[in-house]
Amino acid sequence: MIEFAAIFLAGVWAGGINVIVGSGTLVTFPTLLLFGYPPLVANISNNIGMVAGGVSGIYGYRRELRTNRGVLVRLAPASIAGAVVGAILLLVLPDESFKAIVPVLIVIGLVMVLVGPAVQRRTASLEHDGAPKKRSGILLAVGVFVLGIYGGYFGAAQGILLVGLMGLVLSDGIQRLNAIKNVLATAVNAVAAVTFMIVATDRIDWEVVALIGSGAFIGGYLGARFGRRLSPAVLRVVIVVIGSVALVKILVFD
């Protein structure tokens, strides 16, 4: 019962953090390892369970999504394609292949979150015609595809990276970027989950999926209610603080 309660509460916390910032996997994945679950089983089961948190988070951010349907239509296919590639790589490559670069990716994501507003202003001042904007859109789609691969493989801090990347290109406020991030990250998790259920059913622990899924669903809804009330500046600070804590955890304690 203690183990089940701990996994459930980890799911609640991770679901809330994922919706507000990202990096919830850095809560649930180590929790599963602590209780002796094999890394691959823990990673796959956690991925499937976290889909529920993304769904409730998307519902919580539904107002911010109404004006961004065009962006989602353009970027979702790139996320989905990347997720399929990442899920396949997870089944054929050792865990160390991507986990070794997680700290570097987190640092890059945090820097992008911080410099995003300045880059947006600079880009807007230079765009006198449609060509630069078109090139930026292509680069954004390629970046989202690459992050989809990463998300399908491991996914820790995927949300931070997505917000940072979009903040360099899109002119939307950070709350709207956060809403788009929730949809793209959930799409990645969902596609990877379906892939795992088709080709890796023997590596899924359905008790873990149920515990993390139910916890993340609650956490995702609570996270959306809390996160939507934060000012843009405060939200950026929250992202940087949580991302820094995740970075320290990986470098010092893992």
C-alpha cells in the first residue's frame, strides 16, 4: 500500500508539473526505479500513464488553445512523426544513449525560455516580408520533430524544451505557448503509448499505468488551474527554477 500510494502521489505531482512546466517524468521515473521496477518497464509504463495528465491539462488550458488551432495543425504532424521514431529507438537502443544528453538539453531549454522574448522582438523587427517568417516556420517544425523523437524515447523536460523552442519563433504569450506545449507533448506521449501497446506489451506494468494515470489526471487538472493564473514573468521564473532543480537532480543525485 505504501508503494501504491507513493506511485499515485508521484503521478499527481508529475501531472501538475508537466502541465505548468514539464519534466514530470523526473518525478515518476526515479520513484519507479526506487521500488525496483526495471528501467525499460518503468519508462514505458510511465509514458502511458502520463497521457491522462496531458488530457486533463489540455482541458484546463482549452481557452488559450482557441486562437492557436492553425499552429497546432502545422506542428502536430511533426510531433507525432517524431514520437513514432523515438518509441522505436527506445526498444532498440540502450537507455544511456539519450539520458546522457538530458542535462545539456535542459540547459538549452532554460536559456531559450529566458531569451525568448528578446529574440521575438528582434525577429519581428527584421521580418519585412514573408520569407524570414517562412524559414522560421520550417525550422520550428524540424525542431518539434526532433523533440518528438526525444519525447517518444524518454521525454524528461520535453515541455521545457518545447516552450523554449516555440518562444524563439512564435509571438504568442507564454501562457498560449504553454497550452500548445501541452497538446504537442501529450500527442507525443499518446503516439508512443500506442506504439508500446502494439509492439511491447510484455514490458508494460498495468498497475503502474493505472496508478500514475489516475494521479496524473488529477494533477494535470490542478496544474492547469494553478498555472493559468501565473503572470508571464512568474511562469518563466517557475520554469527556470523547476528546470534548474531537475538539472541538479540529474547531475548530482542520479
